[in-house]
Amino acid sequence: MSTVKIICIKELTRIFKDKKMIFSMFILPIIILIGVYALMFMMISNAEKEVEEHQSIVFMINAPKEFVAITETLNDSVTLLENKDKLETYKEDIKEGNVDLIIEFPDNFAEGINKADGSVIPDVYTYYNPSEDYSSSARAKYTALLEQYRQVLLTERITDLNKITIFTVDMKNEQSQLYYSEKATGKMLGAIIPYMVSILLFSTAMSLGVDVFTGEKERGTMTALLITPVRRVNIATGKIVALIILSIISAAIYVITMVVGFPVLVKNMLGDGDASAFEGLAINFTVEQFLQITALVIGMVFLYVAMVALVAVFAKTIKEANSYVLPLYFIVIFGGITTMYGSAKTGIVQYLIPICNGPTALKAIFEQTITGGQLAATLVSIYLLAIIITFIIGKMFANEKIMQNS
């Protein structure tokens, strides 16, 4: 074990003495994460603000004066038409995005609203383009105005709307939303963080593993290391342990940054109104959750490092190693994507599939839905596969053809 420790310390020392490597591993990813989140929410906020401030272009056919008066409170470009002779032309303008909304009142509208027996119920037509944000926003805005106008007409007909109100839903209920803040937070975090953690963990293992194994082979330093009186399996183990330690440190930074920074960034970027859904959410992991996350992340790191090391040892050049690692990267991405859609409440089989089960279990831990059997199945499958791959790597180190690139 002393030789494994020496090899491990050697690799760690080499990394931590390289300021550029420290920056690229531990600092740059945080800057990128925060920058991506900030840019994403800023673009969303700006897009919503732009839609809200847009002056809608609306054509109204046969519009009653009362409704026109209601629309005058808006700063929109409203064109009143007395007939629908050019309706088809205006519909094409809707499709092309030149007009946001067309509202067509039927010819018998006045007759229909004046008959209380319900024999004539006028139907107001709206035309809009759902693929255009401005058009969709205008339709929603004017639909609300039509409802307001309908309430005005009902009041004129019945005088007191309370007479026809049979019941309301949550009108006076201030406690309609019942949830545990910890679970709500876990649901929010579980939607994106498991995917991001999986990708970032593999990226770290990929960038370091290729250099530690293939890089040394290509530079010729691996040959000098192999002729020392040290068991080759210890050399392989020491390098893998060093990579695991570095990846765990990197993982801790990623997880803390995302878990703590993501909700705060959402609230700050979206503002009080848009971020109201995040009010009351609390980040408060239990000791059990912390231990579960720690065991799982270490296992994922172990597996990813072993996977990268396997192809890195086999490859002759860094370029070749990167080409071998790329398909593995896509597999990890796919495994992470599976957690972004659907529920973490899946069958036990999914918790037995390495790569896919790590993010799935992490999501379930955040949501507090994972069972002891699911966690055990995940950990056993991940650690077992990682140990098997490490054993294969040790055998590869004993093969001269592989290690000497012959």
C-alpha cells in the first residue's frame, strides 16, 4: 500500500503544482456554471419583458363600442373594421407575423347578448399564431379582456352576479398549497442537478484521466515509471486513487455551487414576481441524505475514472484516447438526460443499470423518494462494475504490448 500512496501523492502533487490545471479544474467550471445560469435566466427575463412591452397589432371586426372602450386602456395598435371582406388577407398577415391578433364579433352579436333566454349565443372568433410569442401574448391578453367584458354584460343582465354563483374554488382558502419545503426544494434541484453533476464528473475524469495515462505513455514517462521496482498493479491503483480524489474535490465544488447557487440565482434573475414559485423553498439536507449523496457521488466518480482509465491505457496517443472516450461521454449524457424527464419513482431494474442509475438515484435522493433497496442496488452495481474495470486495468498494465505502444 505504501507504493500506491507514493504514486497517488506524486500525481496529486503534479496537479496541484500546476496553477493552470487548478484554475481549469476547480475555478473555471464554477465561473462557467454561474455564467450559463445567469445568461439563461437573463435571456428568459428579457424575452418575457420584451413580450410584455410589445405594442400588439390587433384587428377587430364588428367590435361593440363597450369592448372598444375597455381595450383603450392598453397601449396597443387596434384597427377597427366594419366588415370581414379582407379577413383572409389579414389571416395571412397573422401567419407571417405582421399582425398579432384578429378578433371577429359575429353580425348578430348585439341581438344575442340582448336575449336572456339563451336562444342566440354569439361566438366570438379569435385568430392568432401560436408560434409567435407576440401573437400568443396578445391572444391571452385580449381573451382576459373579453372575459372582463362578459362579466360587465352579465352584471347588466342580472344586476347581482352573486345570485348565479353556485360555488367558488379556493376564493378564501389561503392554505391551498400544502408541501414540505425540503421536498419541494428537492424536486426543483432534482430536475437538473443530477444531470449536470453526472456530466461534470465525467468531464473532470476525462480531462485528467487521458493525461495521467495516455499522456504519460505519449511523453515516454510511463516507461520510466514501469521499470522501477514497483508492482504495476500498484502504479495503476495509485493513479486511479489520485484521479478519484481530484474528481471528488471537483464534484464537491460542483454540487455545492449548484445546490446553493441555483435557487439564489433564480430568485435574483427572475425577480420577485417570476420567482414567487421559489418562495418558501429550503435547502436543508438530513444527515442520511448527505451520507447517501456522498456514497453515490464517490461511486459515480470511481466508475467514471475507471471507464476513462480503461480506454486511456489502451490508447497509444492522446488524440486516439479522446476519440475512444467520446462515445462514453455520449452514453453518460444519455444517462443524465433520462433523469430530466419523468419521475424518479422507477422500478428496481433502472437502479441496476450502471451510468443511468447514478443520476436516477441522485434525483430520488433529492426528492426523498429513494428506498433502501434502490440505493443498495445502485451502489452495488456501480462499485462492482468499477472494481471489475480496475482489475482489467491492472491486467493491462502487465501487458508490455499495451504499455509500450507496440
